[in-house]
Amino acid sequence: MKNLLEEIKSESTVSGEKLGLCLILNDIAAYNKQKNINYSEHQEDTIDQATLDDLISRISTVEDAEAFESYVQLQSFVQRAQALAFAYNQQAWNGCSRILMYMIQAQQVEHARKLIENLPIIMTETQYNEMPPPGKIARQRGFALISNEFPCRPKCLTIEDYFIQPEIDCFQEMMSLENIEKMKDKIEYFRRDLLEDGIRRNLAYNTLCSLIAERIGIESFTVFSVDEAPLVEQIEDINEKFIAFHDEIAGEGEEFANKLRILESVFSIIDVSSFYPDESAVERVREKLTDPDSFRTSLDGLVEMLTGKGE
């Protein structure tokens, strides 16, 4: 930026295009300084407002004024669009956390059921003496005797001194796969309207930043992107947990088939690659950015185009 600034200062009339580029480089330097990105006290300082005002006053033609105005509009767009991209990124994180919560809770219910199904039949001494020998289930799972003076007697033993067998409570049943199916529309909202829409718009904005950087020849313009990598990593983690949950539901018969049907219906693999702008949209936007007026008139529309919703 220093060389460009010195070049502009040395000219009797200021080029709107060059000053516009200087304005963007100034914003990048200020942003890096604010975020402490690649910044040290040895790097060049940003342009002070007095110098900028002086250079603007030396623009002498309508064409140069319009060229500079385009970069002012680009500056304004980035300030607003970056804030929106941050919001969409957080929206997607919200969707991720909701989906993950429901999936993990359903998985924990299945784990609890398996644990209970494999516990030995627990009996007090009184219960063992008064009941006939344990049947088929006890032979499969074994049984354990406990004293009538079991420490948590009020909660674990009946008035007849019989052990109360553990079971899934009402809250856990509410989060089981069978009940999760009733929440399919809600979970679909978290996925479609929060996660998918959020990351798609985040990626569209980032792609536009890359295309603008290419258009103006300033690679560091991409510093204004909103990093999607942690979000993509979280989605991949959800996919891994889905696969693990799917593999855990092993068995034959209608019960297992129904659980797999519900799991695949309510939760499924999230294809991250489908949220990136397709190549045809990228090429259309690249072409539109060659128009000198694109920074002044159509940047919001270009984001929509990259999401697949704009024309």
C-alpha cells in the first residue's frame, strides 16, 4: 500500500481506481491490526483521514469519481455483508447443536436400554426365598442377591422387600428414537432452515470475497471472509456420530428394522459439498464482476446467485 500511496501522492490528479484500491488496502490493514492478523509494529500504518480527504479532493473527472465511488460501495458492502455472514455462521452452529443434542440423547436412551437388558436379575434375600427359581431370563443374564438392608432401601425396595428393577424413566423415553420420530418436522427445521441455509450463505459470501480479491488483484481481501472450517468440522463430526449410531443398532426383526428406519428418516448424512456454490454460478458471478458498475449495483444479488437462489 505504501508504494501505491506514494504514487498517488506524486500525481497532480488522482486516479479514482488507484485511490479506491488504496482505500481497500487501508481497510485490510486496519482489519488486520484490529484482529492482530499478521500485524506487527514494523508494518505500515493505515492512512489517516486527513490524507485520505486531501486525495479525494484531487479527483478531477466524473469517471474517476465514479470509479472511486465503486470502491466506497464495496467498502460499505463488506461491512454489512460480513456481519450477515457471521450471523449465518452462528445460525448454522445453532442448527448443528440442536441436531447433535437430539441424536446424542436418542443414542443414550438406546445405550441405557442395552445396559438394563444385560443387567443380572437383582433380588433381595427375601425375594429369592419367596419366589420360585429364576426362569429363562435369569439363566441368560444371571442374578445377584443383595441384603434386605440395601443402603438405598426406600427407593430400591418395595414394601415387601422386593428389589425394584431398573427401567427407562419417562424423560428418557421422550428422547427415544420412537418419540424422536414425532419431532421430525422440528429437527428438519433445525437442519434445513438453520444449518443448511446458514452454511450455504456463509460459503456464498466467502466465495464472493475470493472472486472480488481476484477481480481487484488484492489476494488479502479474503481476510474479510468468515471462516467456515470449524463449522464444516462440526458437521463432519455429526456425520461420524450418525454412522456410529447406525452401526450400533444391530439385530434382526421388526424392532431393529423400525429403529433404523426412524434413524435414517430423522437423521441422515449431511453432504457438506452440496452447500458450496456450483461452478456455473461461480463463473456467472466472475463474469458479472468484470462490469465496472458491479460494486455499486449488484453485490447483494451476486451473493444470492452463489447460493443458487438468484438469477
